[in-house]
Amino acid sequence: MSHIKNITLKIWRQDGPSAQGRFETYKVDSVTDEASFLELLDVVNENLLNDGKEPITFDSDCREGICGTCGLMINGQSHGPEKSTATCQLHMRKFTSGDVITVEPFRASAFPILKDLMVDRSAFDRIVESGGFITAPTGGAPDANLIPIPKPVADAAMDSAECIGCGACVAACPNGAAHLFTAAKISHLNLLPQGQAERYKRTEAMVETMNEHFGSCTNHGECEQACPKSISIDVIAIMHKDYRKSKLKNRKELARNK
Amino acid sequence: MSNWQTLESKGISSKIPKGSVEDKWLGYKEDLKLVNPNNKRKFKVLVVGTGLAGASAAATLAELGYEVEAFTFHDSPRRAHSIAAQGGINAAKNYQGDGDSVHRLFYDTVKGGDFRARESNVHRLAEVSVNIIDQMVAQGVPFAREYGGLLDNRSFGGAQVSRTFYARGQTGQQLLLGAYQQLARQVGLGGVKLWTKVEMVDVVTVDGKAAGIVTRDLVSGEIRSHSGHAVLLCTGGYGNVFYLSTNAMNCNVTAAWRAHRKGAYFANPCFTQIHPTCIPQSDETQSKLTLMSESLRNDGRVWVPKDRDEKRSADQIPEEERDYILERLYPSYGNLAPRDISSRAAKRSVDSGLGVGPLKNGVYLDFSAAINRLGEPVVAERYGNLFEMYERISGENPYKTPMRIYPAVHYTMGGLWVDYELMTSIPGVYALGEANFSDHGANRLGASALMQGLADGYFVIPYTLGNYLAPMLNKPAPGVDHPAFKEAEQAATARYTGYMNIKGTRSPDYFHRQLGKIMWDFCGMERTKESLEKALGEIPALYEEFQKDLRIPGDMALNTTLEKAGRVDDFFQLGMLLCRDALEREESCGGHFRAEYQYDDGEAMRNDEEFAHAAAWEWTGDPMQSIRNIEPLEFEAIHLAVRSYK
């Protein structure tokens, strides 16, 4: 174990949603390279509290990279410099002594700041509520092995389903778009045989709810780079394809019903 | 023999149905009272916590037509700590044709729990386990599959069959997202009103029955009352009382503890599970410990060097100078011995100076044999994401050097006492999932937590809740203007302003760390009368300091330090009860190991004569004065036997 010394942190502080924010500078003399980035912030907070000052508010929970609660812009990158890694899994051994590190909240108009580094990502829940599910009320499910699912299909669905809902993709996108998040859920459910019945209805509802809250996709690909689960932007193509189809399919259905 | 009162004598029944263990659940369902579909909307149910148990319960109850309000302190239900479960979920499907059955899963769970669980509940759990898999597949959970498209299984500790379903190393995530999506559907349809970033701070009772809850809004700081006909606490376990654990940072006992203080008995708090395969602590800033899934023990071999002064790196140590401890001690289960037994074997090695790593605080978990046998791609397919996670945290590549692991606090089998219907000793207040004590006895088997959470939420509470509500039809629940709510609101306000007004010098984290150290040192993997008495001397003294020297900067609105203070306060009180429970239980069983009670070979020595019961603690106003009541456990289907995995 060795130590990283003389770190300068420039951290965004904002007292509330409508307050004026500012960067404040904090010095950390030494921290072990085994510490995670959030443990570094824990140290800063303990020092602030001991000085009678208010600690920095930030979100974190599982600290295993799976719950999606944490998320910071570290030196301008969602979750920091290491690929496929959530903020809580970023360790100080990836930094060097004397580093100046800028820490901001996830930046997107759909994610308003609550305080300091904590943002409100509930717009994601609105997208899922509009159609990110398979309607299967408890009780009537057939035997789990009734419908075989080819392994490559199950694997592809799982690749998309790994999304942790952290919002790094939105924060990394110059347009503040949530296409990677939405498409990951759509592709997870639309690939599976169980998801076919609601495939087009789901796609249409989720895409349109997404558009109410988030920006447009202009194929920068920043989202894939930022994703701690390395979800491929291929899922966005799947979403677009199904969205186009949904407009036709659903119109046909509407015409029949009227 | 102490003069403990039985719950029966206090008028509290465990409501175990009559009949043989196979017929109890069936018979119960045939006899229970139902609520007409059109009448369900007249009942409001408050679901606190939205992990596996809470999300599945809230969604299912809303599907049935109840008016549901769900509460989470997270910003979204999808963040609940169920999400971090890695390895899998058990079900008695017998898809592998390897001799599994409902009876065998039932037997393994009772034996795995060291005969300290209620038979009737465990049998029901095994029965509904098969429905869970069907349900989750229908919802689109992408479980691992064989090339033919059928579901794949693997083995977990304490079982000799392959009954564990999994989704890579993220089974908990996929199951939680499945349940979350069902919940989200109901939120979208208006069946569930969802409250995020609110924390339950009290249960309100009127005439001894559930009337609702009081919450604190974590963003605005507002204290609010919510009334309902029933309250479901699905709020997880209390492992964070040890400070360092595999639990998430925000996991806490507050909801369960506040219900306890309002009259819900707290059962077997000393039954805490130490998971054998976690990444060892590396430094003083450590905020939590990370689990490495038990599934790794399917292919990983646990060993330590035979020589205490071994200096060579793992790959330089020849085969004959290694001690494969689990394979040697427990040949028939080998590396898949249950968690409590594997943890103690690792601890004995480290305590005797055979530990590995820079701090000599771990044992090896070695995959080289599996890599040689199966090739790296197959091992990567099975465990790739876990290997990556290990490398991110430790900086070492487990394909090249063995992992270093050590036991850590992981799960709590104890929790709120519940009857067969999952109702606590407060009528109308229920506890589901890890928050209750019912199914795992003194030790939980791997891949059974996900099973229990979903069983309780999807397949038990939707039945048992109706039995309570049906007779209350057209009797409105007391509203939030009832004096009992006002009183609880005032108490909650006083409590949180109280923390702010101490204006001392120390952070809640400081006290939490100190408390955790006492708990781990004196009430951890091994306990003695002496160590527990020491803990019971030190915790109240530290608690007094907490009440005098706490410092909370900022104000009542969005203040994570204030949130933490309330949680640490409750951990202090629980910690005292936990140590008292450990002191009173003069036997070793499952995760509760009292050094005084062991066989010559170091195995746990149970005392069925005096302790074949669940301890159900009754609040008296001071955790040092709580009263221990008991529910005797009767074993009709399975004979009490010394648990052997040799």
C-alpha cells in the first residue's frame, strides 16, 4: 500500500436547486491508493465536519458499482477517467500525487441539482413507468422452461439489461439525451419472446416519454464511452428500428379499432 | 433453565396451521378469508421499502386492487440493496434431474439454518420457490440458459443438487429490476402512489392496531403522516450495526427498530451471517466491504500455505505445501460447505498466523485448477464480471494470482418476529424479506435471500393480508388527524431537532465506526460470555457520549449527516439488544458461535434441550432492560440432528 499525496479538489457546491453554485477548493495531504474516490470524499467530509462546516452532499449506496446511485463528473468525464467503472469503483491508485481533480454533479437539464453533487434523476422512472415492463401479473405464469430462449438471444437481452440506471450516458451527452438508457431497456425486453406482445406499444410509449424530458441523439457516441456497464450504442439502432415500425403497426391497430 | 415466557402464554400465536407440514399452506389457503375484488380498493396498504420484498408486494397488491402507497429512502426503487445480490436464487424445480424436490429444499434450508427456523414457514418457502422462477421469467428476467434454450443451474453452499438459477453475477440486479418494473407499471397505472427520498421514522398504532406511519422527507425535511389499514415493513437487515459490512452505505434498521419500540417483538438479533468470501479490508479509510459471490466456490479452491512464515507468491508454492482447508475438513461438501462453517475455517487459519496478503488477513481462493481444466474463456464466461470487480478493487488479476478473501458481515437472519402470516406482534404490521426472522434460522444458505424476499412479496402476503383485512370491511382506518399521529409527528420532530441541538464535536460516522469496532471485536464471528459482557459495558458508555457530543452542521432540509445520526442512534440500541441476545443464547448454532460451546474439533455445539426456540425480545423503554420471550420450535418433519457436512 502506498499513498497519493497533495491532492487538490475543486468541488461544485450549491446550497439548493435554485441557489447560485460555485467551485470550492479542498486540499488532501495524503490518502492511501487503496481508497476509492468516494472514500476520498468521505475523508474530506469528515475534515469539514470537524471544522464545523457542512459536508459535501453526494449520492452513494452500494459502493460495488451495481446500484447506480453514485455518479460524478470527474475532470469532465462521467464517473471519471477509468473505462467501464462507476464512481464508487474508481480507486485512488488511478491518480498521481499532486493531481488537481475537478468534481461536478451529473450535468443535464433533465437532472436538476438538489444540493452540491446530488441530482434528481426521477425522469428515468417516468420512462420505465410508461412502458419499461412486461405485463405479467403475479400468479398466472406458465412453467419457466415452456418457452426455450436461444442462448445468444438470452445473452443479448442480458447485455442490455445490465444497465444500472446511473445517468452517466445523459451527463456525457452534449445534448443531454437518454437514448442509451431507454434503448437498453427496450432492447432487453424487445429481444425476449415474453416481450413481443407489447413490443411496439412499449417502444412508442417509452421513446415519447423520453422525448418529453431529454434531448435528442446526434450520434456522438459519448454515452457508450461513459457507460460503466459498456452498453453498446447498437441498442439505440434497435430502438429506432422498432420505433419506426411502431408508428406503422400501431396505426394499423388504431385503424382497425375505429 | 431461565423463566422465559412463551409467546403463547402472552397471547401471541404463531398461527401455524394444523396438519402435516406438506398440507399446511394448502389448507391455510383453502380456509383463509377473502376480500371481494370490488372491496379491495377500500383498503389502503402502506409498503415501506421497495427492494425485492417491498416492490413485489406493492406491485402484486396493487394488481389485486388494493390502494397502495410505497415508500423508499432512495431516489428510485431500483436502488434497493437487493440489487447487489450476485450469485443466484434457489428453486426446487429439479430441471437438472439430480434428485431435487420441495422436500429436499425444505430439508436443506432447515438443516442449513442449524434447526432454528420454523418448519412450517420454511416448507412454504420451498413450495412457492418454483412459482418465483416462472413469474420472473414471464416478466423478462434474462436468466442464464443452455444452448438448447432451457434454463441453466449451478450449485451453492449447503446443497448437493444444482438448484440455483442465475443471471451472470448480477442475479439480484435482474430480479430487482423485474420487480421494480412491475411496480413501475402499477405506478404508471395509478395503482401505487410512490414516495421517493422519504424515510419511515415511526409506526403509528391506534387501539393496539396498525394505523399508519410517520415519514421524514429527506429533501425538504418535512415530517408527514400517512394512514392505512396495514403496514408492510420490507426494510432489509441490520448488518451495518457492525459498520463494515457488505451492506450498502444507507442500509439501516430504523424502520424495524421504530416498529419494535412500538410493540413489535424483535427475534434472534444475534443470528448474523458472516459471509466467507469478501475482499479483505485494506486500509483505514475503508467504508464498506465487498462480497465476492459464493458461486465462485463452485470452481475456486480455498487454501492457505502450510508454513506460517511462507514468503513466496501463491504460484510459487508447490501443491504439497498448500492446505486446501475446506476440502480437507469437509470432504463431502468441500469448497461448498455452508457459509458459517467456511467462515470459521478461514478465521481459524488467519488467527493461527497462516493468513495471506500484505496484512496476512485473508485466505486464497484459487481458480488455477479450473482454468487448467476448463480454459480461461469458460471461467471468464462464468465469473468474468466478478473477476473484473475484484481487479478494480484490489488491483490484482485473479486469472493470474489467486483471489484473497476473508469473511465479512453480510446478512442478518434475525429480525422482527412474525407469525405464519408474516404479521408482527402488532396486528396489521407485517415484516417481509430480510426484515423478518422467519425462514433461515441461525444461518442462511446461499441464494436463499432472493428466494425469500420474492416468496414473501409475491406469493405469501397477497394471501395472508386478506385474512386480516376482510373482517375490517367498511370500518375506516383512523385518519392522520387522529391524536396518535400528531403525537408521533411531534416525537419525530423533537428527535431530529434534538440531534441538531447537541452541537458537540463528533460526526455520526465517528460513533458508527466505534460502535462497529466493539460489535465486531466482541460480538463478531466468535463470541464469549466475557467478550459480550465487555461489549455491554462499552456500548452504553459510547451511546452516552453520542448523545452528548454529536455534531450536525447544516439545517433540517437535505442533510445526509442528519439522516446518518438517526440511523446510528437506532444501531446503538439494536447493538445492545444484539449483544444481550448473544449472551443469553448459551449455545453455538449457525452464525452464532459461542467459543465456550464447541466440540473438540471446533464444530458448533447446539443445546436443543434449552435453546430449540426463537427468542422474541419485548421493548420496555431501554434496550438493556428488554424482556426475552420465547417461541419453542417443534420439529415434526425433520429430526433434530448434529449438522454435519463432513
